[in-house]
Amino acid sequence: MDQDQILARITAMVDEEHALRDALSAGRIDSETEHERLARLERALDQCWDLLRQRRARAEFGGNPDDARVRPSSQVENYEG
């Protein structure tokens, strides 16, 4: 994925997050379903942001952004850097 594709994916996931919250408040889903789906979304978002940071860092320091790879969610969850 290139930078634009990653950003589009992030935007789509944020939109999905908002839709889940709306569905919960409208009573279309229960809180357990919302929680499970939000947890999956958050892991995927962490991976997308990590991939985007990798690509930008590689480009900034003369590397090939296409060498960046999606890392496991266990590696990127709660990343603070």
C-alpha cells in the first residue's frame, strides 16, 4: 500500500468506528458487539499508523518506503513513539 492508500484505509476505519458508535446509540447493536468490533478496528488502525510511520521514516532517511511491512498487531499495539 502506498501512503494515499493507507490514509484512505485509516479514514474508512474511522468512519466505521463512528458508524459503530451510532449503531450502539440507536440500539441496532449491543455494547458487547460494539466493543468486539471496536477492538478489531483499533488493532487494524494501530497497524496502519505504524505502516505509515515506517514508510515516512524510510523516505525521510533515503530508504525505499515500499520496503515497509505490516507488523503484527501485538508488536504495534499501544506504541508510543
